[in-house]
Amino acid sequence: MDLFVLPELEESGGHSPCAKLPPTLAGPSQTDTSLVSFRHMVQTFKHLHQNGRFRPRDCQAHQRLAVIIPFRNRKSHLLLLLNNLIPFLSRQQADVTFFLIEQLPGAIFNKGALLNIGYLEALKLGQFDCFIFHDVDLVPLNDKNLYRCGDNPRHFSVAINKFSYSLAYKGNFGGVVGLSMKQYSEVNGNSNLYIGWGGEDDDLLERVTNKGYFISRYSGELSKYDMVNHSRDKGNEPNPFRVKLLELARVRQEVDGLNSIHYSIHYNRTIKDMALFTLITVDIDNDR
Ligand code: UD2
Ligand code: MN
């Protein structure tokens, strides 16, 4: 079965590049906690094209963003996230496509593998400069926190309410991070071996520093987020091997990642062209 291809939007010929700092930014905000449905959002956010893509009308965005959301059974978080993130990225004059990478029930949750799949599948469907890997439960609170990639991988979710708006621990690289296409492929993506909760984000940090990158962060004021209160999910129990795996992160880097992943796309429910996001439902074989 052929994958559909994201339609190239008509060139907005003659448009000049968007301002470096969008004039539409509003600064600090609070999470909009209104309960909305997918249908309501489709009606409200009229600038959305199919598949969860939109871009500024009057200027050329600086980068094409793919927002990759690892997902299973968190619909209420997804509704909240999209209802906040769509206006947030619109104010940032972003050219963005949302990819929801949903893991089927059964196998233990594997966030690292889902992010790799998101990256690989997005590039089959369109062209992207910058990948924003985004936990579904994190809502940004300041639109000056510009979702753009730079010369080094960027950690966006620095100051989360759960950790009193400070970094959870030195070297934290979880939550929301941004890597250019080149950076993510150069580090061979995430490890696929962190089955269950924990460690895959620390492993990614090992990978990027091993390739000579630094982690870029905006100031704490800009990098504020609310995390939805949640307990540990069934099927994503802490991985008892995570500390051991991390010790050999750099040794495995070249053979564990984008170049070694095994998955199958579940076509019945998959890659639907929906207004709010491109849905990719996958079966991950954690044993291969
Ligand atoms: C931390 C990290 C997170 C990840 C995790 C360890 C921060 C702010 N967050 O979050 O990035 O590294 O630890 O694995 O440092 N998910 C589902 N369904 C599930 C399980 C997970 O959708 O059943 C997705 C969802 O996008 C969620 C993400 O995976 O936000 C991370 O899982 P979590 O929220 O349970 O982990 P948490 O909050 O400890
Ligand atoms: Mn969480």
C-alpha cells in the first residue's frame, strides 16, 4: 500500500521571509484548560490544512517543523496539548506539521523507538528542517520559547511546574527537544533499547555530546511548561536495565538507532489524513 504524500502547499511566491522575532508573540501565558473536542479544534483553527499542517499566510517561515508526539492512550492530554500548541505555534509564525506516533497495545511502550519512527516516516511524507520531539503532556507557557532548531540540539522544556520551574536534574534532556534533520541523523536517532519508562532521554544526551554537540537552552523564563498531572502508565513500567544500558550508550550508538529499528505500520488505522495531525500507528517489535 502506498503512503499518501503530504501535499506541497502552493508556493506563496513573492513573500518575504518572516521577521526573526515574530511581531505576533504575546510572551508569558497560562495553560488554556478548556475542554475541547477534535471537531471543535478543526472548526476553530481554520488555517489548518490537512494532516496537521499550517504555516504563516503572509511570510515565508524560517524552518519547516515536524512536531513528533509519542503516544498511547492519552487522549485528554493530546486534546489539551493541541488546543494550546496550535495557537502558540501560529503566533510563532511556524510552518509545522504534527505527527502523532501511536504505539499499539501489547508490547511495552518504547518512546525512543517511536521518535525514530516519527522521524523516518515524516521524511517519507514531506521535507522538514527541524524535528521537535514533544511529550504529549507538556504545555509551553511562553511563546518567546521559539520552536526552532539551531547549530546545537535544543532542550526546550527546562522549567516545568512539576519541578518547581527549574531543571529536573543537571543534564536533563527529556520532555521537549529539537534537533535538525542533520543532527538527528548524525547521532543515529534515539536508542531503540529502552523498553519501558526511563533512560532514553539520558541516552540521547550521551549521543549528542559524543558527536561534539552542546545542549542549547533558552532562559528559564522562556522555557516554562506545565506538565499535566499523571501517574505512570500501564505498559510503561520503569525499565530495570536503564542504568546498565546507559553505561554503554556511546559504544552502541552506531549500531542501535535509526539504522537498526524494526517496526510495522498498522495500516488499518494508520496514516489517516486527518485535519489535526498525521496519525501513524505502529507495532514495535521490542524483541528484535
Ligand atoms: C520523563 C521525561 C520524558 C521521558 C520519560 C522517561 C521530562 C520532562 N520528561 O517524563 O521525556 O524521557 O521521563 O521515559 O523529562 N506516553 C504515552 N503513553 C504511555 C506512556 C508514555 O503517550 O502509556 C508518552 C507521552 O507522550 C508522555 C511520554 O511518553 O508524555 C513520556 O512518558 P511519561 O510522561 O510517563 O514520563 P515522565 O513524565 O516521567
Ligand atoms: Mn509526563
